[in-house]
Amino acid sequence: MQANRNDFTFHYLKQWIKIYLLHLFIFFLARVFFVFYYGESQLLLNNLMDVFYSFFLGWKYDTLVISYFLIPAFLLGVMITLLKSYTLNKIMNSLLRLYFFITLFLSLFILISDLGFYSYFQDHLNILFYGLLEDDTQALFETLQKDYPLVPILGGAGIFIVGIAFSLRRVLTPLNRKKSKFHSNMFVSLIVTVFAFVLLLGGARGGYSKFVISPQYSDFSEHEFINQISLNGFITFERAVKLRQSRSNQNTPLYKQFGYKNIESALSDYLERPITQQNMTELTHLLTRKTEKNDLLEEQKPHVIVLVMESFGAHWNQFSQEQFNFLAGLREHFDQDYYFQRFVSDANGTIGSLMAITSNIPHRSGTRFLNESRYMQMPLNSAGHIPFKHKGYESSFIYGGKLGWRDIGKYYRYQGFDHVIGENAIKSTLNLEGRVGTEWGLFDEHFFKVIAQKIEKAQKPQVIIGLSTTNHPPFEVPQGYPTAKLQLPTVLSKRVLREQQTFHDRFLAFEYSNRKLSEFINKIKTSPLGENTIIAVTGDHNFWGFINYSRHEAFMKHTVPLYFYIPPQLRPETYNQNKLGSHKDIFTTLYHLALSETEYISFGKNLFAQEPGVAFNGSVLADKNLVRYKNNNFVWENEESSLIKPQKKLSHRNLVRKYQSTLSVADYYLRELFKKFTSH
């Protein structure tokens, strides 16, 4: 008896189940690897029920992704079942082998990428993944070759792919038209098809409740790592794609995306006073501020140096001690001068933070960076160096790497810097030959040497912005440099769960970079230049991946140092090391230290003023009362701590509104400036 419609129905149902299980097996393996490679055994054992629930949620998230993969096969199967076409069945069988090979390969690629991404950023694939895709591909690949055994990894992946192809050949076989296992019954076929559809619908929604399952449901445990177990790279990257698309929409301003009816409402929240359309005709006037008159600054203009240090996270400073002295002299400067310990990076990657610092515009998470957007060639009157230029300063941007990286050389030339100096120019100036750096740039000693020379030979007051490169994978230092003996403190050693050698190498590079920075600061302070030079030092972002941060460390996870050396005659009257701030505040603070009666545009605050500070990072927001992290409210453990604890009763509305209004006005400012720029 020939195969009938029920044979088609059950044939496809069996195939769908096997394909689902094959995908699920790969997702499950990735999750198990994630738990055992990145997890802390004691944490897992103490919270077994939460771990099991994470796996249950993970099954839902995985099923959601796999269900979308299965939908095309389901629709084709239903169509062929209705037609009872053996010819189409054979064609479909071949197509599905190719289709599911692609979905399985894609799953493998995304899951492996997600695991690798977590090792660097301690998070699943997010908006920063775009940064990796847009980064220096050659340098990135060379770094991966040095840090990871790529050949064994690729070999293992290749074997796995062959196994996938073999499995698909076994699972996806054509229907035998000469054999029938079922009686022909249209009703049975219909019931089975509807049942399969209901299962598929439930899988694609993550269940049958009113709401579709979303990443926010993974946030159930007080332990951050356990919450991460349930998620997969597909789920989190989809969220990043949506954020990127919405924030990159040139037709929809941010104030509308944040729910404001008009820009006047956002500006009223930002300025904390009523703003009407009538008095908003000149936005620049509303955003412009002015420093106080200072006769001393009129007579002698101080040099200003802003140093952005690669991967300098402030969280690690608490572990620096005699046997683990990676700060290498910086601690002395931090204690002697001005150090803000509750300070966060505007972004979680180098380019985002650099743009925020140099433009005086907070990082608008999800949008294209200024240097890679339509604003690339547009000079900003809010740019950090502009008020200094108006006062007769000579401006320089100095980078230890290649100026072609993300086109920052072009961008800063468009911003009107007098000098834009990169790796090649530094090599030429210092007559460097041989191995003088890594694929990412020069060793920091050369970077600091060229800055020192520029200050020493200056005929005019200087404003210099510099970005270092050494404290970056592959964590190499110059040959002949006396390697520091670093012994991990027990409290830190217990938390480093993996890649102990890489962690040690990282701190060797960190120590080298900090030593060269300390030597540079010391050179300025102990020379005549110390009487007339202001130095500001910060990190572009923290580095993660080696330890798991707990919930109460969520703010600390994003802290970077902010250090000021200020000559005695220019020192501020007030100073609160616990004042909150972020990168947007650096140049605003410098204007009030170095410039007399000078107008400027900035979205930051003067950190030495009496007004309370706020800290904005794409992941965490904070003011003196409240911390907002992943849609949860926290309060400070005490007034001096960077640690936080849950607090559900306090309203987060004012803090979130402050953040949203600031970004809305900044976005609107850029749009209005762009209109003027393109109309000329």
C-alpha cells in the first residue's frame, strides 16, 4: 500500500522532533560549558535550585530560537502533506539538509562567539559586538592567535560540523512511497498538524502566557552569574540589533524614543526649569555656560593634558599591595592629589568613551559613534578642546596606535585639532626602529615621551588629549623591561576562575603601563612644568572576564579612575572624592580649573563644584541616592562605598528622566547642528 497523507504527517513530525533535539543538544552543550568554565563552584553549589531554574529558563530561550528555525520547515511540510507529492518531498528533503546545516552552523558560530565574547566583556553578545565587527580586523585576528589556541578550536569546530552534516543525512531521509504505516485519515492528519502548530507557537513565544518571554525574565536571582546562565547569544544579540536599529534611526529623534512629546519637555527636564518653544529658538544659547573670571589664569595659562588609559578599571585598585603592586607608583599620586573613586566610563568600549570625553556629549548607547556616523565631518562647538583654542591654546590629539583605526585621524582633523599624531608620526619623531609595540600600537613609554617633548618645547599653552594602547591583548611589554614579580592576593586568587596565566600576563602589561604613567606624572610634577600644568587621567573602560562580579559590585564593575594633578596655585577650594561622575564631566571640570571667563557647551558638570554629581554609563545610572542597574533599583551601602544593595521602595523616575533628557537634548543638539552644517 502506498504512503498516504498520515504517512507524510508523521514522517515530518518525526523529522521536526529530531531536528529540534539536535539543535537543543548544541545549545545545551554551550550552556554546560559556560557554567563549568566561567562559574564558581561554591556559588553554584550554594544555589542549586536557582541553577536548575536557569537551565529551565534556558531551555525556553533555546526553544524560542529553534522554533523560528523550524517554522519554514513546518510550512513546507504542511504544504507537501496536503499535496501528497513525492517529488516535492525529495526536493524538500535536499533543501532542508542545506537549510538546517546553515541553522546548525549559525548556532555553533553564535554560541562559540558568545562564549568568547563573555571572556572579554563578562556578558553575552550585546551592542559591543558591533564594535568588534567594526574594529581593526587584522589586529584583532593577530591578538586572538596569540591569546587562544585557534588551530585546535577551529579543528574541533570542523569535526563538529562534519558530525552535523552526517547527522542531517541520517535524520532527513525521503519518505518511502511504497510503504505505508498508517491508515488514511484526514482527521488524524489535521489533529497532529494543529498539535504541532500549537507546540511550535508555544516554543516561539516561550510558553502560553499572555506575554512573550523576553531577556528580562532571566533576571530572577540576586547572583548576576546565575542570571546569565539562562540566556544565549541569539536572545541577547537580537536585543542589541533592535537597540542599534532604533537608536540609529536618523528620522526618529531620541526624545521621541524616550517618550517625550516634544523636545521642549526633554529640555525642561534636563535644565530643571520650564522651557517653551518661544525661548528655544537658539538651542546653543540655552546649553552655553561660562567659567568665572580669574586674573591668575589670564596672566598665565596652564598646559592641560588629558590621558585616556587603555582598560584601566578602578575596581582592581583595591587589590594593589606590596606583593601585587601593579599600580607601580600611581598610588602615591592618587593619595597626594585628587582622585575620584565613584567615577564610571561613559561607554563600555574604547571608542564610545573616547568620543564622549572629546565631544563633551554623553555616549548615546546603541547609536553609531560620532566618528563613524554622518556627523564625522561636522565640527562640534561642544568639542573639549574648542574653548581652549578660543583662548589661544595649541591643540593636539596623540594616539599610540594607527590613526586609521575607526578613522579617528580623519575625525579629529575635522574637529580642528592643530596636530593629530599617531603611531607612524611618533616613530618618525623618536626615530624608533625594530619591535617598539604590538599590533595595536606603540609601547606606552614612547607615547609618553612624545607628549613630554611637546610640552617641554611648547611656545604656546598646550591642550593635549592622549590615548594609550599597551594594556590591551596580547599584553606584551618591551623586551628587556624588568618584569614585575606579582603575587596575587589570596582574596583575588580565589576569584580568578580561569586563564590564570593570561590573567597574570594582563597585570604585567597593566603594571608596565601604570609605571610609565607614574613616571610621566612624576616628571611633570618635579620639573618647572609642574607649576603650570594640569594633568587629568582616566580609563576608557574596565576590563572583565576573569572574575564574576556580584550584584552589589554592579556599579564598581564599570568604574574607572579619574585623577587630577593641579598646580598649588590653581587648586580648588572644595573636593569630595566620593562625588559621582562620568566621562562627560572631565572637560567641564578642566574649564573651571584652567580657563577664565570662557564660554563652553557641555553636558557634564564641574566635579569640584558643590552641586551633586550623576554617573551615566550605558549599563548603570547613579546619583547620590539611587543606582539603577538592569531595571532594578539599588542604594549605596554607605556614602563612601562603590558597593550597592537592593532597594525596591525608592522611585527611580527622576534618575532615569535625568539620563533620558540628557541624551535626548544631546541628540537634538547634534541634529540641529547637522542641519546648519549641511545647509552651508
